[in-house]
Amino acid sequence: MSNQNASSGKFSNAFAGAAILIAVIVGWLVYIFVLGNKTNFEGNDPEKHPVNFLGMMHKGGFIVPFLLACFVIVVATTIERFITLRVASGTGSIPMFVRKINGLLNSSQIDAAISECDKQKGSVANVIREGLNKYREMSAKSGLDKDQKVLAIQKEVEEATSLELPMLEKNLVLLATISSVATLLGLLGTVTGMIKAFKAIATAGAPDAVALSSGISEALINTALGILSSILAIIFYNYFTTKIDGMTYGIDEAGFSIAQTFASKH
């Protein structure tokens, strides 16, 4: 299990670094070649008014590529976490699995309970399997009193849990960070856009309509992109943390049951 978690940790670290770099590159490529395509503007001139939404997004200015990068990171992290947590959940319902393990423990079918863990193949099953192996070891071991054996079982479950949880929570920091950073980037783009708009209004004589509209577009586009990325990051962060909390609850419940069953039967 430790080897599997080490591999998962290395993959997650590599994913985080690669996701940020790739997202920034993708953001700039989309900004230059897709949003900045001359067909998105009047007279095929990027300096003129946009004729569609893509051109309008390009008018958002230099902050847009970074906001697009935030959006790409949110999407990539969400997909990666969905896959990881799906694998970590194993097969079947975790509450039903925990109840089945409790039933097998109450009837002293330790080997059958370990076999169920092998079938379930999730993070909860990994932790419970370690606890059950320690249960079986303590049952056959002499020289220790009951309290020491129960403590050894609880410690084994805690150690196994500490190996599993980092893998489950990996990369969630990206979503938590982007939920704030995207909003601030959008606000920065809004401020720069409004500066341009007021500068156009302050010109002598009639205001520069192109400059005025460009400044307003920059302000609104950046605000919209920042809020969108932030909303998605917050929603999926809460979803994943809730799912992880459910798995952690299952681990705690099963670990407590293993220790209590051992204490009652020995």
C-alpha cells in the first residue's frame, strides 16, 4: 500500500506542476490564435470592434490568458480528482461495505472480512485490511495485555489512514487557491479596464468610442471570467471535500469497530 501511495503522490506532484505550466501555455495560445483571430473583428482588423463573443473576449486584455489558465486548471484538476476518488472509492457502496465488515467481525470471520477488503479495493478497504491484519496478529500474540493489543490495533489503523488521506486530498489546494486567485485576477482586469474607459472619457473633445468600448469590454470580460472560474473551483472543492469526509467517516467507524470488537472478544 505504501508503494502504491508513493506512486500516487509522485503522479499528483507531477500533475500539479504540469497542469499550471500547460494551462498558462494553453491560455496564451487560445488568446492569440483563437480569440485574436482577425475574423473576429470588423474589417479583419483586431484594432476595431469585435463582431462576435470571441473578439469581445480578446478585448479583455492581457489578464484574459491567465484567467483562461485558471479555468483550464479547474477543469483538469476536477477531472483528475474525479478519476482518483472514483478509484479510491473502490467497488460498491462504502457504508454497505463497512456494515458488512462489522457483521463479519461480530461473527469472528476475520479471514472473510479481509477477503471482502481485497474485493472492495478502495482506500477505506486498504485501511480496514491493515487493521484486520493487526487484529489477527494480536489475537495470536501473547505477552501483551488486552489494552496494549487494542492500542496496537488503533495505532495500525491510524498509520494506514495517514498514508491514504494525503492521496485523497492531493491537488485540492489548486482548487482552493484558484477560487480566490481567479476572483482577484478578474478584479485586476476590471480595474485596468475601467482605467482605460475613464481615460477615453477624459480625452479632449468627443470621447474615443473605440477606446471607451475597449476599456468597458476589458472590465466586464475579466470580471465574468474570474467569477466563472472561482464559482467552478468552489463548487468542485466542496464536492470533493464532502466525498473525502464521507470516506474518512467510514474509516473511523470501521477502525473503532475493529478495536471495540477485539476488546469485547478478548
